[in-house]
Amino acid sequence: MTASQYQTEAPADWFVDPAELGVPGVVAPEPAEEGLLGWQSEALCAQTDPEAFFPEKGGSTRDAKRICESCDVRAQCLEYALANDERFGIWGGLSERERRKLKKELQQQTA
């Protein structure tokens, strides 16, 4: 046999999950809970350059905010930043100064 006659890749169906086959004694794992930070896997910022979200002092936040505008988990991100007092970067489409102002407004509304 020559090298070209050998299969170089495993077939796509090489693995069959025994839980799906119903093999006795095999229990399917419980789906993982998303947890407190599960939203981060859906965040657009995780798919882009992180430096845009942590600009140097005086640097532009425009690009990061533009990405945040179309992000599906923007609300969760902002909620996380407010709850954890994130002091740096763009979170939920807001800068640290904007988050501080929002937090102050929210506190005044509840007082």
C-alpha cells in the first residue's frame, strides 16, 4: 500500500455519543448553566480587538460604542459593569464617566 491509499482524516461520523444511543448505564450530562458571565460568549467585543474597549486616556471610544450598539447582550454587559463597579473601559456602550453618571441617576431615583 502506498501513502496515498491511506485515509488522512477521520470520517465525520467517527464518534457516536453513547448517551444518544441509549446505552444502559450512560447518563447524558446536564446542560451547563450559563452562570453570571454566560452572556460574554455572545458579546461582540469578544470577537473584536479588545484595545478598542480600553482606549488610552483621551483616546476615542467611538469604535467600541459602535460595536456595542449592535450587540445582543449590551444590557447584561452594562448591568454587570454597574454591579461590579467597573472603572475602566467601555461596558454596555458606556464609558466609565457615563456609567458613573447613570449609577448616580439610578440611586437618586430609588432614594
